[in-house]
Amino acid sequence: MGEFVIKMPDVGEGVAEAELVEWHVKAGDPVKEDMVIAAVMTDKATVEIPSPVTGTVIWLGAEIGDKIAVKAPLVRIETGGGEAIERVEAPAAITAKAPESATPAVQPKETAAPPPPPPRPQAPVPAEKPLASPSVRLLARESGVDLRQLKGSGPAGRILREDVEQFIARGELPFLQPAIAKKTSTEEVKLIGLRRRIAEKMSLSTTRIPHITYVEEVDMTALEELRATMNRDRKPEQPKLTVLPFLMRAIVKAVADQPSVNATFDDDKGILTRHGAVHIGIAAQTPAGLVVPVVKNAEARGIWDCAIEMGRLAEAARAGTATRDELSGSTITISSLGALGGIVSTPVINHPEVAIIGVNKIAVRPAWDGTQFVPRKMMNLSSSFDHRIIDGWDAATFVQRVRVLLETPALIFIEG
């Protein structure tokens, strides 16, 4: 093993010593080449001291706050080389140091020296690291500049901020691409409980059901105005309305015209069951994973009733107290990511259902009214259908009916 001694460099400005203000290592720590090990301060600047070698720290020569003379030993690092080397001059000079067991032969001037011994293999002498303040090093790292390519204009060759800026402006030399650490770690997570059931359900849906996804934009301006009015005038016991109760009532009306959308399909028996009751599943994210609480008999509920039941089920799902009956029996499902709804999605059908309605976020977009562009609150519906049961035409017809109901919300409240 070899030993490398880092001595206090000459930081210029005519100073004979500097104050140690920061240690980044302690005895026994491994260090890598170019890793900053300490910082010293003069009366004008703070200078970082990097390690020119890779090895292990075996000795520190000062405490925080100590004044260290230029060329005084600062750190000893055990390296993998076979020779002991040290920094003995100002930053530009590093020379090899003889092994401690060797006794150098000193010859009087009047006596001729014996022939020199044959050269011995020596550990490579690391290249000197450029002197620069922390702020200059940060600028260089952020700009992708290799400080070793620059010649400093400051005292003792220290690189100044203007040296880096001029180097970038000239563009004469290539930049050093910032190093990006590779990550090789892996983690195996066994799917258990609810997460395993979700995985199985999604696999079943995607392998058995040929999906067709239809996307349509909906002008939600009128409905949003109505919703704001209803929330402003609601009673204390009434919940705050979201878009979903209106969508639930629109689905109820739309499936009345297309009963095959509100259905379940038995793959094994080849039997499609059309349901008179509209049991709407609301896909909800919980700490344990995705669950689908079901608002039963939405066809018999008004806007406020849908909102109350949806809120109750959502709270039970988040708390983990929802019953098996409350999490099963849906005939059609709504998938909504709320504010994270994005522009479009491709929701996966909740097997054995044949349709799922995906709600995307509402955003103000310009719309042409025939004479000019006006701001409107727009939302996309991304809906998937089982293509074995629902043809593309029928899927589009169903979504268009939902769109008309949402864009003209008064129709939602008309019975029949």
C-alpha cells in the first residue's frame, strides 16, 4: 500500500496560511479522485481542496478553525499504489517521495556521486487539481466545463469566475459532459393482498376484452355555472357537488336508449346480461390501491342523493371499512383522476362489464362560436367499450348522448 500526503496549497494573494473552515471527510472515510475533502478560507475567498487520488483517509492534520501554513501536511491518504507520494510545492508541483525504509545517500560536494541506481517502478503521480472557489466550481459543474481545460488568471493560477465565463463565451474547447451516476440497484416487491387482486383483474380484463376507446370533448361551461350556483345555495347537510353526480345522471339517461352498454358479459357461457338497474362503480384510489365502490340504483337517485352516497362510499373505501357488497355488483364504471385527469386516457374495462367512462380534466380553451373565438370550459370523455358487444357506431352514439346531456344540463333534470 502507498501513502499520499496532501499539503496545504499556496492559495495566492501573498498569504502564508489559511483557516480550515470545513472538513468533508474523517479518518477511515473512503475518498475518490476529485472528491472535495476540505475547504479553507483566506481573508478574501474560500477555496475547496479536492483529493487527487482514490483511497482511504488515515490522518487529518488540523481541526476546524485552525490556521494552517502553506505546505504544511493536511491529509494523509492510503492508496493502492506501492510508493509514498506527496504534494510538496504550490499547486502545480507534485513529486514522488522515497519509501520511509530507504535511506537517501548524501554525498559531499567534493566527492563524485556513485552511478545512479536503476529506476524503480513508481506509483503514478496524480494530476494537480485546479484551484477555484466553491462558487466557481459550481458554475463550472452547472455549465459542463472541465476546469482542467482552463488556465486561471488569479494568484497562483487560481481560476476565477470570469475565466469560466470567457471560456464559455469563446466556445473554443469542448465541454465536459456532467457525470450522471448509474444506478444498478434492484428491488423485488411481491404483490400481495389488494395489489395482487388488482393485477389479476387487470390481466383478466385486457386479455379477454378487445377494447375500443372513443374520445369526445364536452363543453362544460353551462354545467360548471349550474354546479357553482347549486353549491352556493346548498343546505348545510348537503355535500359539495362535483362533476360526477351530473355524469352519473347523464349515464342513467343515455343507457335507457342503449341498454347493451349497461350490461355484463359471461365469457364462458357467451351470455350478455342487460341490467335494468344502473349500478355505477366509481374507481377510487386509496392508500391500499384502486378499489371500485358501487353506487347502487343510480336510476332511482337524484343529483344530491348520488353525491351523498358517492361521498359515503368514498370515505368507507379510504378508511378500509367498505363491505364486499359495497365494492361489487357494478354494471358500468366511471374512472376519474380528478385534477390529474390529463387530456386523454384509455381506461380499462372493469370485467365483466362492457363499458367504462373516463373523465379528464376541465380546462379553459378557445372555442369558435361562428364569429369569433371565445373561452369555454372544455373536458374530454375517454370511454372504452367491449368491442365484442359494442360496435364503434353504438359507442359513439352513446358518448354523444352523454355529451349533449352534459352540455345542456337542464335535460338531466327532465324526467322521462
